[in-house]
Amino acid sequence: MPRPAPQIALLVAAALLAALATQPLAAQPPLTQRPNVVLILADDLGFSDVGCFGGEIETPNLDRLAREGTRFTQFYDNAKCTTTRASIVTGLWPQWPHHLTAEIPTVGERLQAAGYATALIGKWHLGHGDDTHPAKRGFDRVYGLLDGCCNFFDPGRPDPKFKGGRVRWFTDQLERVTEFPDDYYTTEAFTDAAVAWVGSVAREEGPFFLHLCYTAPHYPLHARPADIAKFRGRYRELGGWLPLREERYAKQREFGLVDDAWALTDTDRNAYDWEAADQDWEDLRMATYAAMVHSMDREIGRLLATLDELGIADDTLVLFLSDNGGCAEEPGGRDTARTPGPVDDYTAVGPAWGWAQNAPFKRHKSWLHEGGITTPLIARWPGQVPAGRIERQVGHLVDLLPTFLDLAGAEPDPSLPGRSYAPVLRGATREAPERLCWFWAGNRAIREGDWKLVWDNRDKVWELYDLAKDRCETTDLAAAHPDRVAAMSARWADWLASCGREPPR
Ligand SMILES: [Ca+2]
């Protein structure tokens, strides 16, 4: 009997892999070893910026992470730096007026109690007081920015174009740092600190928890000239944000990240006319942003190589996500006399690029449409997290702390709003959250099942979407379902009250 041609064997193997990729896997056997956890957070990175989520920016290390792990298409953040970090660190919905108080235990304290070595490297943004400084709140190693953003080349420099020229609060353990060496660049310095710390704890008894929070690609647009040069001209040649969005959407359909039935949204109201824009300057803005993403990926590659060299990659769960969607803010203005990139400039990508960065979704950071709150989550844990898979089960930041407690073998805390996402990470099915809610800058949203009710505080009206059919939020069903709108908006108000906040007028 003739042997099957190699091509046929390959086709059969590909079909089997495709079937595996779309079927829920059986639950994995119980864990025998507690993993190290590396939680990498990017800042203001759009849903589709990295290659494995449809982006044109070269991100070979994150693409490798996706090949060796799973990508998640319905994992949610809180639309903003502070609120997202609050939920990661406390496991709670954002609490007003203070996200972190002495009474609220942190993920660092909880994992220390479970026997983990802990580090917070990069951006914290939850304060620097006795109750809020990470070195006083459960992290053995602390290095980085305690404020919201800083100059990448010289974090000690006041930024005259932003919030009155305040000098950022940078820390090394409890020592404030104001002087930085020549050739400093935050993305690289954070990685240096992370690599050194992992090397110091990897051979100790017990696992570690590294929370590595890059400030990239949040503004100001600062990148090394050699990285900018790799992207310069590409965005002008492509023809701006509308073709960029189409190109990313096409790639996402090819990958199976989006549903072919979803319609791309109309042009965002804050996007402007490419034909009338200074196209060369716009190209430089986006090329500099791409360079920041690209260099972050290169640094993540250094950390992954360290895990390999130490022989601990198989014992380590690596998670990568963004704190919110691409950003429409424009500190520094749309001043084409500026030159994005170097230390003495202060520029952002602006609302048109910031919207395209969230393709195929609607709106930006601070808004609660899917473009503001959907994070490109990647998880890798060889032998535990299925490789090459795309997962669509809904999850939220509040699930992370229960996940870490679960993996650490610690007692679950039923007072926390989230539930362990570990079964989903490991390829099994878990019961979907009953309800997810958001509030930021007057914007409001609640998701129950596939129904999502969302309020844009400029329009001041509830919109209702069926996300299973319309994840891009193009067809408002509120007028057809007034009872559902009333019931969901009442439950949203109850949720807000539970977070200590008065209902907005
Ligand atoms: Ca952010």
C-alpha cells in the first residue's frame, strides 16, 4: 500500500491542529508545582499593535510568546492607567476616592504570604505614601516610576508641556532617584532591573512574582533613532490611519481573531482628514510610536532569553497585556514644528492613530467601547497553557489576583469580585462572569453575557450592543430593548455604589 504523500500527512496534521484550536480542551491534571509568574503590562498599547494581534509593527518576541502560548480576545481592562493598576494590585473594582488604602491587601502582600519573592519594576501609578509605596506594600524589589508617565531618556527632567512641569517620582527601593546616566532609556533600564532580579531569585527556594510595567508606548513619543528609522516612511506610504485599520482588520480575519460578520466601525469622530494632514509629520509620529513598541518587544525578548538561560521557562507563567486602549490625548498639541523622538520633545500620536491602534474596535483609552477596554492578552506556560491557541472566554483584570492565589495554592478569597482564570489559561471552560462594569471620566459600561450597555459621556445616552454579532459596536439596539436598557443601567448604578461612588448626574 502506498504511503501517503508528505503533503497529505501535513494537511491531516494541520486539520487536527485546527480542530484542537477550536475545541475546548479537557481540564489539565492538578498542578504539582507552583509556577513563577511574570506579569508584563504595556502602557496605552492598542489592541492590534503587536504582530500576533494583526499589527504591522515587528514584534517577534511577543509573536513567539503567542505561538508558544494562547491569545485571548475578550479580556478586559479598566480603560485607564490608574484604574487598571488598581484592579491588578488589589483584585478589586476601582475604589473611590482612594484605590489603595492601608486596609486593602496588595497582590504583593498576598503572594509574599504564600511564599513568593515579589518585584514591581516599571510604572506603579498608585502613590508613594506610607500606605501606597510599593516597597512598603508587599514588593521585595522595587524600581521605577511611581507617577503616570515620564521622559524615557531622562525621567528626572520636568516636562514643561504636561501638568505644570512637575518632576516625576522615580524610585529605587525607597530612595527617590532624580539623576539618570547618559544613554538611559526606561524600557531598557526596566528590563535590566527585571533580568537582574530574576537572576538573583531564580535559584532560591520558592517561586517568584515579577510585575514588569513598561511605560511604552505611552507618550511622550521617545525612541532611539535607529528604531524610528525602521518604520520611517511606512505609514505615509500606506496612506494613513484608514488603510492601516483595514490592513490590520484583514490580518485579524486571517488569524481568526475576529468574526467575519462584524462590520468595521465608521471613522471615529476624533479622527481627521489624512489628505489635509501634514503626512510626513504624521508618519514620524506613528513611526516613533512603532519604534517604542518594537523596542519593548526586543526587551521582552531579553527577559524571555533569561528565563531560557536559567532553565526556568517551563516553570514560569508569562502574561502580557496592556492597561488600556490606544490613546486620543494630544499633550504638546498637533504642532507640526515639533520633532517626535528625542529627549527634548513632548508629543503624542493623537486621536486618529490612537483610534486605528485599536482596530477593529471602536473609540480609545478612557472610553468604554471595546477599543478602550479590550486588552491583547497573551499567556505562555509550556505544558500548561495550550500553544498556538486563540481563546474567546470573557475575563477581566479582577480575575488576575484570584488566578495567582489559585496557582500559588493559597486559600481563595470569596470577598474578591473576580474568579480564577487559571482554568481558561489551561484550556478548560469556566463559567462566564455574571456581570462586568466600568466607569471612567463620566463614561459608563456594563456587560452581561453578550449584551453590553455603554454610555459615552459626550452623547449622554445609553447604547446597547449584542457583542456576539457586533463586537465593533456599530448597531445600537437600545431603542428596540428599553426594558433591558433600564434593568442593566440600574444594575450598573448598584455596582458604582458598591465601589463607594455617588451616581453621576
Ligand atoms: Ca495607560
